[in-house]
Amino acid sequence: MADDLFRALADPTRRTILDELTEKSGQTLFEICSRLAMKHRLTLSRQGVSQHLAVLEAAGLVETRREGRYKFHDLNTAPLRQISERWLKPAAPAQDPEESTP
């Protein structure tokens, strides 16, 4: 799972898509393509954006749901929390210098 996650995060376009889903979750492919073109001047085909979304979905960062004929894309931050829990351990409380002197 971690390999897919890091591969997904390695691409700047995919990070931009995640930024857009952070700002507004539940977007259709059309909405994502429009936001990428208008806000970021990224001229990707719908197929190109769809392929990026597939990588993000395989990594667990994007979840999809269908409502009628529309497919909505939602951000899932759980994989990022798993990384932080794995490597970012809570800091140990600082000891009082007077307590550590014999």
C-alpha cells in the first residue's frame, strides 16, 4: 500500500488534483478538468485526468461514488494518517532537569 501511496503523491499533477479535492470534495471528472484548466492552466485531456484519478484511487486517496449517471470523487485522508502514525511518533514529554540529577 505504501508504494502506491508514494507513487501517487510523487506526481505534481496528482498533488494538484488532491488540492482541488481538499478545497471541494465530491467533484465530477468534468469539474476537476475545468478547475485544473481554469485555476492551474493545466491542459490535460479528460482521459489524462481520469488516469491520474485511477492512480489516486488505487492508493486509497480518492474514493468514488455514483449517483445516477454521475461519478463523484472524494478525498480520503486515511492513508496519509497511516503514514503519520507510522513515522511521526508523539514527542516524549520533556524531563525536568532537576528530576534527572542524582
